[in-house]
Amino acid sequence: MPPFNRRDFKAPNTNPNPQSLQSPAPEYRSAAETIRIEAQDIRDKQAFKYNFTFPQSVAVPNNGQRAFQFVVDADADFYAERLTGSALGPTDKNGIRLAGQQAAAQNPNVPAQPTNFPYIGTTFGYADRGLTVKITDGGSRVELTDGFVPLELIFTPGYDIGTFHIPFPFKYLIRRTAKLVMTFANRDKAVPVAQAGYNTPELLYHFVSGSLNGYKYLVKTKP
């Protein structure tokens, strides 16, 4: 019997995976290295640039105006790429949707509140129309819309909260600590209708929710 040589000894393979899954075959090692480099490159870039979303909401009184602001954090510039949002009405000032007596009878989860929409004197219906919006760079004061435009042009497809909303392409660089201002004008003139047994709010509102999505750039650029 030949003498024992330690260099000839191989420890048993205790890896429960099949041999084909334990390491890439030689012909695939270059592909695996390429993917590793790609993943590492993504991680390195994400240390200075990553996706981020700013949310906002506001209740806009009928026949009035309100605004909300997307305020960029101090740690990075922000490159916006898309806007999306929805609106519903009539609501109270907290964004709680109001319905007339008929709708409330069909859905006990909907608080009953008569309004004079769609016709004066009626006690049911939704006031889903009339919002317009103006977008302004709060730092440079540059107006990014030609005055007020219909909200449904941007918050596609408009008011229906239950419908998929296609993001509106909106590519714009906002400097750190600056802000993007969206001012909403509500042309809806519907008002609450007082009725015994109901808590009548002082005003009706359209509740707008929006988000601004894009990328934070942590590297500093020239002023």
C-alpha cells in the first residue's frame, strides 16, 4: 500500500445543493462576474442617487383656492420625473367624502350629506368637476404651466379614485431646500343643503392627493 499523502486527501462535500448549483461552471464564470460588477455599480451609484417620492394632499374649498408644496430636503437636489394624483368631492375639510341621502341609504359606510349638486334643490350627487391647477418653481418663480390648466390633464385619468392613474411625465430639476408649488382653483359652486337630522358642514371641498416621483442627487452641483 502506498504511503498516505495529506495532499491527496479531500474533505467530504457537505453542501446539500447539487454540484451544478454550488458554483458557476467555468464557461459561466465570466457572465457571473459581469453581473457582480453590474450589481456593485448599482450599489455604488445608489449611494449618491436613488429613487424617491414626495406625497402631499389638500382640501380645496368650492369656489376657492388652496396650494400644496413639494419641499425638497436639504440633503440632495431632486430630479422629478413624474407626477400622479387623484381628486374626489364633495368632501368635508378632512377629505371625508360626502354623499346624499340616496347614496348613503345604498352604502352605510358613506356619511349622508345632501348637496345642491348636480341641480339646485336635489339631495344627492357627486360634485366631481371644476378643479384647475397651476405649477410654479417656488425658488426661481418660474411658472411651469400657462396659468391654470384642467387638473385631469395632469392627474390622469382625473377624479375617479378607484381607477388606475397613469403618471404624468414631468422632468424638472429642483435644487435642495427649494420647492415645487401646485395651486388649485376650484370652480365648483355646489354648497351644502341644510336638512334636519344631518350635520351640515360650512363648506364643501374637493380633496386632492398627489405625489412627485424622481431621483435624489446627493452630490453637490454648482450654484
